[in-house]
Amino acid sequence: MLAALLLLLLASLPPSSGAQLPDKSKAKETPVATNGQPFPWDRMRLPKTVFPLHYDLSLHPNLTTLDFTGVVRIQLDVKEDTNTVVLHAKQMQISNVLLLAPEGVRPLQVLEYPRSHQLALVSDKVLTKGRKYEVQLGFAANLSDSFHGFYKSSYRTSSGEVRVLASTQFEATFARGAFPCFDEPAFKANYTIRIIREPRHIAISNMPKVKTVELPGNLLEDHFDTTVKMSTYLVAYIVSDFMSVSRTTQHGVKISIYAVPEKIDQTAYALDAAVKLLDFYDDYFDIPYPLPKQDLAAIPDFQSGAMENWGLTTYRESGLLFDPEKSSASDKLGITKVIAHELAHQWFGNLVTMEWWNDLWLNEGFAKFMEFISLDITYPELHVDDFFLGKCFEAMEVDGLSSSHPVSTPVENPTQIQEMFDDVSYDKGACILNMLRDFLTPEVFEIGIIRYLKRFSYQNTVNSHLWESLTNICNSDNLNEGGIKHKEFCSKSNVHSEASKWYSGDELDVRAIMDTWTLQEGFPLVTVEVRGREVRLSQQRYLKTDDPSLIEGFLWQIPLTYMTSASSTIHRFLLKTKSDILYLPEEVDWVKFNVDMSGYYMVHYKGEGWNSIIKLLKHNHTALSSNDRASLIHNVFQLVSVGKVRLDTALELSLYLSRETAIMPVTQGFGELVPLYKLMEKRDLVVVENQMKSYIVDLFRGLIDQQEWKDSGSVSERVLRSYLLLFACVRNYAPCVTKATQLFNQWRDSDGKMSLPVDITMAVFVIGARTPEGWDYLFEKYRSSLQMSVKSRMKIAMAVSPLQDKLKWMMAQSLSGEVMKTQDLPDVVVAVSKNPRGYKLGWDFLRANWHTMIKKFDLGSHSVSYMVTGVTNQYSTREMLHEIKSFFGSLTEETGSEMRCIKQTYETIEDNIRWMDTNFPLLKAWLDKRNHRVAHDDL
């Protein structure tokens, strides 16, 4: 998390990727199998003629030769007469394909169509509707050297020995690279898995081991219990030398944490958190966790943050391992959130799964949202509420571009599916669910999602199933489906009086409201104009574009909340039309809409509206909550980008920040102000750039000076301390540089044995990494450290060093993956690109190694889009836009030319150019005037 905060300091947050629609204009070619015969199926999605019921999967991975062999037997349910079974397999050799029919065993003809990763098994006799058959396939492949499928991972022991393990990552479309299967989420089945291994290794899978059988050649075969009915992407198995620690939850589920032997002492915190959170979800969802165990495994090489495989969740080491002496407050928050996210998926995603990847947000938006709901109750000391709003701001960053996509978007091929794993599916999904919960009340919302989970257990769903479950909660038909919680709530509560604050007369139609948030891209900008007691409201799409035609045709049903200077009561109003009028009981000094920013929309205060808010912040900022203040800072600067507010108005509002102490408004202040000088760094506008940097340091100087160089206070206070001291040191604030230099020297003199306060290590490392000797020393410590959180702080500190030769070397090191793991390459490349001495190096590196990186990280993946947008999103010149367009324009569809992140990149740079052309003169004039004013005050 601290790494993310650092990048916020050094830059505006990068948007993530999205997905495109398939191009309908291309004529369909008749597919031809590898042997030259016509392939009997011409679509990306599998036919619905045959469904799998059960997989019997036997695997033998060889960790010396780095390949694997296996046999899979799939029991089939035939829905329509057919002589062809079409399923998935990718880059594997297929052999001995048999049909096991009631009348006997016979071979099947196999046709392969690699372009769609499909196999067709052709029978000379018809498979009859309503009957059950089995097919058996032998297969062999190499362990993948990427981060998906059944792949090789390795780690180095403290004595320097390299040890190899094999692990799986099948979401979204990678199970097909590990065994032949029906690799789509709606083809749910049960799995019985057997794994052959050497005695020096262990094997774990989704279910507990039932027995181990000795085989010839000093091999062992582990047999695992049969799984519940589930999608292919949730199947998991690991062969390794991991050790584990275990505990049992109050509900009798065995929880185990697996890690490499030398790091098993860093698992205690995750074990406690997993036990506590699984018990919480068991109660909250009113549905017992259906498996006997839940394993959490820390994998040394892992591309994303974690994966929710049922019964065997997998994590980056930094997402699971915690050292109370060396890990920071933000590490603790990050680890607890990621465990909460993956365990929420055991219900949302695993028990009830989206029908197809277009509704991925039903999985991911919910799990992201539940991180905050669960931690708020189980870990109140983490103050998770202080961080939720940041997710909505991140989502709006990408959702304000015309290349955004609806939360629910048609997707077809694997690249488009990968692109769905972005800020829109996760963060916007969570923010609109939070808005809906606030709208319906938390009690009604909880009852509705319990109903949804109970009604669709072990099935697949679409958007509308969720909205139906949240409608008419206390209707007598629905009561019969609910649990005890449901009946108790409806008997003692008049739900409708609560909801009637929002609407009158007509029945509340959750689907009609939420379709406006999930089926169209973007979000609304609500314009508020107060005239006496009359409040005029209007809505339009917020969009960073100079093409007004793109704003037309959008209409949302917006659950508005507001408070005024006359009353702290939260008033509610559902805006369903383009414009409307509200009447206040009396005239007021100010009105604030979107209370606590619980709604996913921005607000523009027309007329004198912004001036009255600036006056309030100047004289009594605590009259508003910290989330309200953060949302005002965010909205006013974002409105500058679309020409609704003058830049000097936004800067006048920012002046109040000199008295701000709460984490969300402070970090949002940085988030809006820092990118302004980052744009100038790329244009060589040194004088104004330095004035802007000085303004930000002056604004927060009081708060920086208050920070102690030790670990104390709440999680939010500690995260803020790390952030402020880091910023102060990066900006060469003298008291900070002096203190950090002194501490770095002492730490180095003690050969790293001196215990630095965790919260300040980032600032100390950044200063240390400025000299070649300090950088080399830090790298040696990085190489030998077993603490992932310490390594990640060192890595970022080294990446923001001014030493260009070191920056180039570090990116090359991360790509080779020997000392710096390749999984960290995206973070390293983006951090180098945020570095004023490295931004061109980052772009040159991305361009030069593009083909290697898309092979390693996969087209459409979050890692690729994060690099594309993170490296380019601060450029603001036509020359750079031309250079970037000519590179991406030279790619083919196979090498990424169609990715949404490339369109986002062009849009973002165009927006930066427009911003600079419009606002640079205003910024210069405002800073000159302020300097003049400050100088005058000093006389």
C-alpha cells in the first residue's frame, strides 16, 4: 500500500485497463483444424450440447524436467444429440482419446483448433440426448514460464540454493493450459484430483488429502477428496516443499497457511486474520462455508495480488506474510484486506458465480466491497473507512474517459476477458454497491444479498438476479426463502418507511435504478444551483473530452444526499430526470451534496456555490466530515479539467489544507496538486514547477513538522506519517533530508542491525538511495532480506533514485528475474517512469522489451495495462503523443494494438495537453500572486 501512496506522491494514479467489444464487421472464416480438416465449431464460446458433470484428474508434474503429464476422465451429460464434443486445451500434446460409453470403449478422432484453444472429439456414433458418457484424454505439456496455467515458481534459500515448485493460476482462461476441460464459468462440475510427487515434496489442492499411495520409482500419489460443484477457474494444486501452520475456526473449518520454510515464522498474523474473517463471513452470509478446510498459500512468483481458488487461496508473499518487527501499518492493512477479499469470494464468486465474464464485477466488485464491510466490523482499529473513498476516486479516473466501459460489458476472447480485471470491475463495482447499501439501508442490503446467495448457491447468475434479490425484501413469498435474520428483520421493522425517504408512491425498482449504473459507462456530474430556498439540479455525464456529442444520451437514477448549514440531518432525494428542483425549508449559507461521498457521482456548485464552500473550509472546515472534505478537493480539481471551474478557484480551496490533519483530505490534496508539477517536469518549465513544489511543501509544512520519527498512533496516523515524511524528503525539505541522512548513515554503520522505526523507513531509504554507495548498500540488503515488506520499500526507494545507470540496470534485473522478481517488474517500470530522472528511461524500456513482456504478463492483463498507462500518463506534449502513437500504431492485434489501455493512454495525454494549454497561464499567475502576497506578509 505504501508503494501505491508513493506513486501518488510522485504522480497521479494510473488508470487500469478495460475491454473492447468484438468486431462484428469481420467476415467469419470457416475454421480449419491443424490436420487440414474443417473444424466443426466456429465460435469462441463452447456449444451447450454437452455439459461436464465430473472430472477425474490425475497429474504427474516433474520439477526436475519442468514438465507434466496427466490423464483426465470427464463424465458428460448430453443435452442434445451430437457426434462432437468441443472443449478447451491450450499448448499441450493430446493422446489416447477414448469414449467410455455404456456399449463399450472406443477411440475418438481428435481435431485441434489452436486459435480458439479448442479440441473437437468426433465420434462415429451419435451421443444420445439424456444419456451419460465419459471421455478420457491423455495429455502432456511443459510447466508454464509465465504466471498462469500450471507454472513454475522458484525461490532462493538464505544459503543461496534455488528451489523449484509448481503452482496454478487458472483465472480467467488458463485451466485449459493445465488439462483439457470446459473452461467457461457456467460449466460447473465436481473434481476428484490425484497428484504424483517425489517424497521430498508435498501436494495440496482444493480439498483435503484422503490418502497417499506408494508407486514404483520412489514416487507417491496423493488422492484428494471430491470437490463441490465449481467452475474450472477455481481448481488449484501446488507441489512444493512448503511448511504450514494451522488452526480451526469456531465453525470447525481447518485453516492453514503455507509458505517457504524460512518464512513460516511470518504467518501468525495471516492465520489469525483468516480464522477471524472466515467466522465473520459464515455468520454474515448466514450460509456455512461448505468445505472442511481453507488453505492460504504464499507463492514466491505471483502476478496479481491473490486468487480465490475454493479451499486453496493463493497470494503473493507480500500479500500474506507479516513480520511484527519489520512490517508497517499499511502492510497490516493491505494483508488483512486481501485476505478479506479472497475469503469473501468463497461465497461471492465461488458458491454463486457469474454466468460469463461480462459480469465479472458481480465477483470482484462484491469482494472489494466486502473487504471494507468485514474489516469495519472485525478490525475497527484499522480504520478501513479512511481508505474506501480512494477506490472511488481511482475508478473515476478511468471512468471519466470516453474509452471507459460499462461495469457489465460484452466480451468474447481471452484478451478482452483479461481486460475486465480493472478499476471499473473492482473499484467502481464496490462504490456503486456502497451507494446501493446506503440507499436501501445496511439491513435491507444484507438480507437481500443473503437471499441472492441462498437462491443461487452452486449456480451461475447475471446482473438482474442480484437486483431481484434486493427488491421487495419483506414480501411474503420472499420471506419463505430467507433465514432467521430475514424473518426477524421484517417482523420488527417497517422497511418501506426507511426507503420511502427516497421515493414516493411507486414501488422501488432496484433493477431500473442499478441498470443505469451497470449498463452504461461513465458517471454523472450533478450541477447544483441555489437560489434562495430553491435548489436547481441537473445531471450530465462527466467526461474529459472536447467532444460534446459524447456527453449526450446518458441518464442515471441518482440517490442524492445533502446537508446544509441549517441542519446536519442527511436529506435524501432520488433524481431520475435530466433536471429537477428541490425546496429548502429556509435559506442557507451553504449546501453540500453527496454526503460522505457515499454516491458515485461528482457535484458542481454553480453561481456562488463554490465560494460559500471555500469560505466554510477557511473558517470552520470540521463542520464537514473528512470524507466530505476529500470529495470537495477531488471534485473541484476534476471540474477544472472539464472547464466547469477556474483553476484559481480550486487553488483557493486548497489553501485550507494548511489546517487539515485527516488522512483522506490530505492524501487527496497531494493527489490533485502533485500531478500539476509532474506535467511541468515533462515540459522543462522549471521556474513554475519549482514554485508549485514550494507551494505544496508550504501548505503541509505544519503537518510535516508535527510528525515524530517513530512508530505511534492509529493505523491512519501511521500511514499518513510515512506518506508525509516521504514526500518531504523527496521534495528536499531540509529538516527531513537532514534527519533521514543521519538515520541512514547510522543504519548502514550498524550493518543494517539497527532497528529503524517502520513508518519512516521509506523516507530514510529514499535519501540513502541517492548516492551510488547508498544505492549499492540498499541493493545488497534487498538481496539478502527475507521480509517482503522491507524488500518492497527498498525496491521503490531504489527506483526513485536520481542515478540513471542504476535505474536502467534495475529494470533489466527485474526483467531477467534472478535477484529482483519479474512479478515486480510493473511496479519498478512505473516507479522509474514517475521519477523525473527516469521517465524517458521507463518509456524506452517498455518499448524495447514489449514483446517479451506481453508474453510474460499476457495481453490484456492488469500488469500490462498498468505499465502502459503508468509510464505514459504524465506526458503533455504533441511530440511525445506522436512518438507513443507511432509505437503502439505499429503493433498488430496479436501484439496488443486493440487493448483498451492504449486508447486510454492517447486520451489521457490529449487531456494533459489541453489542461496545460488552458491552465498553465492561470497557474503561473496564481503562484506569482501568492508569492507576492507571502513576501508582502513577511515584511
